[in-house]
Amino acid sequence: MDVNNINSKLARLHSALESRIDSDYEKHAKIEELDEGVRLTLPGGVDSLPKLENVVRSIIDNLATLKDAFKNKLKKRGENNPIVKNFIDNSIYLKVLIDLDNAYKHGYPTESNLSKMNPVIKNVRQTLRLEWSEGLPIGMIGTKGEFEIMNADSTTVVVLADIYDEKDDFFTSLDNLIEICYSEWLSFAEQHKLLNS
């Protein structure tokens, strides 16, 4: 395994991102027949909290380590290392990402506190996510208690979390942090021709 290869790091990041989504939601569902009908539940989440926290940790770590990969690649090419630092300094989301990663590695609160927020991850959980492009999804329960979701383009069980500052004010969702940081890192990598080189 080439730990310095940016494409390898991106592949590990994609693997971490995929680990937070389980498309086999039916294995998690609990169907109960009641006097008043049938109830479908995902009892108390699907996986243990430590497992969910490890999924979140893996995503944060894989996103954050792109910083060092980019710095190393630029250094090999003889370019100025502050390019990466300056890019991070211009993004509150990347600063929060680096703070979260540093808290995992060095403890909370971090000494660097780039974001000046001392961010924390809270409310790690799993939920059933329905996505559709047309119409509304319909849940149907058959005569044998089977549950079927129709009109959904995708039905998954997904790991979610929220990011708060040290004053316990909500900052953003894990989904939003991932989306923005990934997009910003990709833009940086393309701008500096760091992919496939």
C-alpha cells in the first residue's frame, strides 16, 4: 500500500464513505403485527454506537489526510507548502475538518483550534433514508408481513451525525461537512494538477 499516493488516499476515502450507507435496509427492519395494524421499526439503530463512531472517524481521517498528501506532492514538485495552509485558512469547513481530526488524534480541545470553534461531533445515529426523483415513495405491507417501499429510487440505512461548536451551537451536519470538504479538496487537487500525476 502506497500511503503517499493521492489516488490511493481517495480510494480509501470512497471506501469510508461507502461504509456509512447500507442498501440492505430490510435486514434491519423489525415488523410487528399489532391490534391496530402493522408497525415497521429500525430498533434503536442498526449498529452499535462504537461501530457508528468508527465509521464517522474513518471518514474524517480520510478526508483530513488529503491535506498532508497534497503538501507532500507539492513539496516534491518544489512548490510552496503554504499553498495548502492558505487554502485551508480560507475555508471554515476545512478548518473544522482539521480540528475534528486533530481532536481524535491529540485530544479535545485542540491546541491549534483553526476554526476557533473547538468543534465536536454529536448525535451519531443511523436512519432510514428514502430518495426519489418523481412522486412520493409508498410503503406497503403485504399479507405475510413483508414490507416493500415503492417509487423510491434508493432506500438505505445511513450513518448521520451533527457538528457543534464548543458553546453547543449547531454548525452543520456530517453530510454537509463531507460534501463541502470533498468538493473543496477536489477543486484544489484539480487546480494544482495533483490527481493522476
